[in-house]
Amino acid sequence: MLSLADVEAARDRIADAVRRTPLLYSFSFSEMTGADVHLKLETFQRTGAFKLRGATNRIATLSEAEREAGVVTASAGNHAQGVALAATRAGVDSKIVMPEHAPISKIEATERYGGEAVLHGADYDEAQARAHEIEREEGRTYVHAFDDETVMAGQGTIGLEVVEDCPEVDTVVVPVGGGGLIAGIATAVKAIDPEIRVVGVQVEGAASLPQSFETGEIHELDAVNTIADGIATRKVGEKPFAVIKERVDEVVTVTDEETAVALTYLLERSKTLVEGAGAVPLAAVLFEAFDYDDGETIVPALCGGNIDTNQLTTVLVRGLVETGRYLKIRTVLRDRPGALDDLVEIISERRANIYAIQHDRTSRDVAMDEADVEIDIETRGHDHIDELLSALREAGYEVEVLA
């Protein structure tokens, strides 16, 4: 099984290629939770995610014949970029199979780093199947995203940095997709201090590990559905799972909505952009997916920041909705002069700010002497929303909340 010596050897191999990323105390999140929260900002890694560590370590161990034949892998995006950059730096040809719906930004980044992107399949597992076909057809070495001890050792170097930079750490919180990251981190921190708690987090729409962890056997999902595309795998790998069973203390889940809130807070409070998978560990802390004590030193590992710009807009709106700072309503007005002014006056009196108004006199859903109105409103929290909706309904408006 993976050992501390493997992780330490990986650190030596990759030292010139990867960054030692910051670990910073967060006053905001410590105040919000009562814990002593330090953020491991792997978002500042080259390629924007932790995957470069494992990919660099794996490619460094290739034989000369393997280097000549090139490598192939499958990835939803971050491992793709890590392998592409690591291979290019080492003078090795790389071919990367990505799901057809992978974010455009990640596809383009993979190609900029020198990899050949091949789009195939609906998700990671289908992309992986095609990558193995290429492995056999072209004689390339397959660089697994997580089910490889050399890759796991590379990811585990994060654990070494966490303990060195925050020796008082009590709990490390790690996102889990295939399991390579948490297996590597758990190996490192538990070898240094067995009392450090390691908590794994998955999103409900891709949560294969809780059942696997409970039964001791790998459980595979039929499909996955989550905004956290970086951890959207149907099951954990066999090699990581062997480590997880022995060295991970607890596995919990969060929702996409909780993840969106954490992502929004990270932008606002820490000025840090993360992808869905990167926000998952903080979401587990903010929404108390596991128990912790006041003053407990917790390190959420923010594993990546490569979020597609289009998805970012959607996630931020969802985060604002969940925190009560965005409201979209629909109502019907009499089609007469001043009707819209009367409605807007009630909203402005409650100090709510209107983003947009859609006023439709031709809608088939209303009578001919009525107008259908949708309004996007900036609000200041759930209590403010309740106050505004009550005022509108007391004034006789039938209000439908759309978001």
C-alpha cells in the first residue's frame, strides 16, 4: 500500500515542476463557523488544480520506451491539463480523451499545454473506455487520473505541505471523485500524525463513496449529475479505496446548492475563484456536514479553480438565490397606465433593487386587458424576501416566486 516514503519521493521528483501552494487563515470563515479555518489554495497551482502533481510524478517514472510511445489518459478537465503540461515538459507526446460536454475552457487549456484533445462519451467513464482503446491501438502508456499509486503519491504531497504549514491542524477536508487525492493526502498526514482527522466529501449527485465506505466494497453509480464536474465519477478506484478504508475517518455529502453558496462566499469573502469540486470541502464545513468543535483547526483543500465562465454565471446566481440575495418573481397587472409604477413603488419602498423587468402584454397566459410581468430583484437576505413578498401580497398582487 502507498506509504509516506512514496509521497516524499514524489515531492523530490516534482519539486521543479509544481508550486508549493499557499495555506491561509480565513478570518471570515472562522467567524462564520466557530472553527479555526485555514484554506489550502491549490487553486494557485500551475494549470489551476492539484492534478499536475500526480501527472508529473507518473510521467517522471516512465521508461525510455514508454516515453517514446507517448501517453494517453481520460479526464473531465483538470487531469487532462496536468498530463498535457507534464508530458510536454518531459518531451512526451500526450493524447487526452475528454467527455463530449467537458467545459470549453478546459478543452482549450489542455490543447494549449500541448496535449491532443479527443472528445468522446457522456462522462468520465465513457471517455476512459475510449482512452483504453487508444492505449491498446497505439501502444501508449495510460496515465490514470486516480487509480495509480504513483499518481496518488504525487497528490499526497499536498498533505505534506498542509502539516508543515499548519502543524496545529486537527482536520483536513478533501473532495473525493476517484479517490486519488484523498488517498494521497491521508497517507501523508496520518503517517506524520495519526490523530489528524481526514474527512472526505462528495456531492449528492455523484456520491458513490458513502455506501462503499459503509459496506467495504466499491459501489458504482449508474450516472452522475452535479455542478462539481471535477469529481463527477461513478465510483472510486480500487487502489485509492484500499487506502481510504484504512486511513480516512469519515465520508460526508453536500448538495449542489450548498456547493454554490460556498463558491459564492469564496469569491466574496476570500477573493478566491474555485470550481465546483474546489468549493465542496468548504461547503461541508459551512453546512456542518460533519461534527467539529469550536476552535478546531480545519483545513479544507480547495483542489482547483478551473470553472467554465458560463457555468460560473449559473452557479453564482444559484448561490445568490440560496443566500436570499436574488429573487425572481412573476405577477399579473391590469393593462393600464401607472400599474407597473405602482408595483415598482412597493419594491423600492422595501429598499430592494430591480435588476430587470420583462413586461409582456401579448402573453396567452393572461387576459387581454392584463400584462404578464417578471422582475429580477436584488435582496438582502431571506428575511428581506419575506418582507417584500408579504408587502406585495398585502397590496393585492398574486406573486409567483420563480427563483
